[in-house]
Amino acid sequence: MNKIIRVTKTEFELDNGDIFPIEPELDEEMSPEEFQIHYERAYNIVKSLKDVGGDNKNNKGVDV
């Protein structure tokens, strides 16, 4: 899993250089360490959705 190296109210940057917007923007500033907790939680939720309906032939899954 990637590490958060920079976060503002409107975007965050991963250790691989990828930058993503945060929408809606954060209400308050967070440290990269604080945001990492939220990022990992969201990542794990999306990843778990990939497994939902795994035996369904019509399921295309979720790319994570």
C-alpha cells in the first residue's frame, strides 16, 4: 500500500508521486499520518467490495 507523503484540504500525494483531489475538501488540515489512517480504511472498503459477488458471472468487480 502506498504511503501518504503530503495532504492539503484539497488534495493528497502518494509516495509514488500520484496526486489525487479530495472532494469535498477537508474541513480542517490533517497530517499525512492522520490522513493515512483514513486512506487505508477507504482502500480496504473498496478492496472488500471487489470480493462481493465473486461467484457471479456478471460481476465485473472493482479495480483497486
